[in-house]
Amino acid sequence: MNDRPSAAMVIAAACALFCLAAIFNPAAAAEDSIATDRPDFVESSDVVGKGRVQIETGFASERNRADGVRSRMAITPTLLRLGFNETLEFRVESDGITRSSSTDASGTQRERGTADAALGLKWHMQDGDEATGKPGVAWLLHVDTYSGSGAYRGQGLRPSLRGVAEWELPNGLSLGVMPGVVVDKNDAGKRFAAGMLAVTVGKAWSPAWKTFVELAGQQLASKKNGGSVMTFDAGVTRLLSDSLQVDFSIARGLTAESPDFQWGVGIAIRF
């Protein structure tokens, strides 16, 4: 297997996405147009709505080099969102089918399997109001399960709690902040609590095109508990219809524990 994400692969994926987007030309986004939790790390404060089903999926690849070892990983992150009512949704999330390889002086080792699934709830606590500066607020409670295969299976149940605040700003700008905490197990099997903190700034260039930049502390922990995973992310989304969106994103690792480089493409569909 060779899952190295070359520059040509990244450019080809982006071009294919934008060619698809060019086929569609929505005149304007409706008030109830799709709101997604991808591709940035900060979640949306919105829920899908009563009786709605939304699927967000894609392909992502990462590479890293540390201590003489080169590693690659390819995943298919997928999120299923089911609307109970106008403020609450049920969620099932996983990195899906996963392939990885690591190469050192002794050779290359490869793994393939499925990642753990997480079950969760999102509660939309309040709507935002640009006129008054009030943010949209939501809370997310997730539990990662040990349901994956082989090397991709975690240890026991790992609960997490995240809060999201989103501000709509003048000139098409938006600001999102997401603090959180997750309870996990380290390599010694001991439980620990790690923090999360991410900030994203978005810009709507038209009703259909949006971009974002983000600083994401995906895991804030001590060295013995896996260290801190922090990335600088950027991406673009294209609304193809009120219920269909495509996206492209890249990320650069900022700490030794973070992947050196990541990229991904995705699609979100609402029914």
C-alpha cells in the first residue's frame, strides 16, 4: 500500500471538488440551508432539526515523521446526525475504514481495519443574534466506544463534553470557540482527563462559498498521556443546494505529537 498524500494528489482532489462545485450555481442560500460540523474541528452550534437526517462523510489523509519513523494514515470520517426536535440531535461518528503504515530502518508495517464509533447528543441551547452580539450556543456529549478493529480499538469507554459558541459578525465573518474535556486511558491503562480548545474564523464570500482558518487544540495533555495535539487548519466549503455541501481542507501540525500534514475532502447531505 502506498497512501502517501503527494502534492499532485492534493491538487487533483481539490480540482475535482471545484469542478463538481462549478456544475451547480445556487442563486442564494435559504434561511434553513444545511449547517455542517465538518470540515473544521469546531462543531456548529446548530442541530439538523426535527425529523431530519444528515450524513457528513469524506476522505482524509495524514503523514508524519518522528524519531526516524515515517507514518501515513488514510481514513473515511463519517458522522450521522438524527434530529429529535428543534434543539436536540442524536449522533453516531467514526473515522470509518482506516489504513496506516509506518516505515523505519527495519522495514514497513501496515495495518487496515475500522476505527471506533462514538455515540453522542447535541443540545442547541440558544440561537445567535448578530444585532445584539449574542452567540449561538450548543453542548455536545459523546462517548467513544471500543468497537474498532485491531490497532484502531481504544481502551474502554471514553466520554467527552464540549461546548460551542458561535458569533455572526459583520461583513460575512463568523467566530467559533469550542472548549472541552475528554476522559481517556494512556498506554499504561490509567485514566486521565485531557482538555480541548479550538477557535475558528470563517468568511462567507457569497451565499455558496465560505472559507475558514482555525487553531485547534484537539488534545491538551501531559507527555505521559500522549502530549498535546495542536494544528493550524484552513479550508473551503461550497453549498451546492440547500441540503448539499462539499468541502476541502488542509492542516499543519504545531507540536511533536501532531501529524505533520493532513488534507481531506468531504460531502454533507441532508434529508
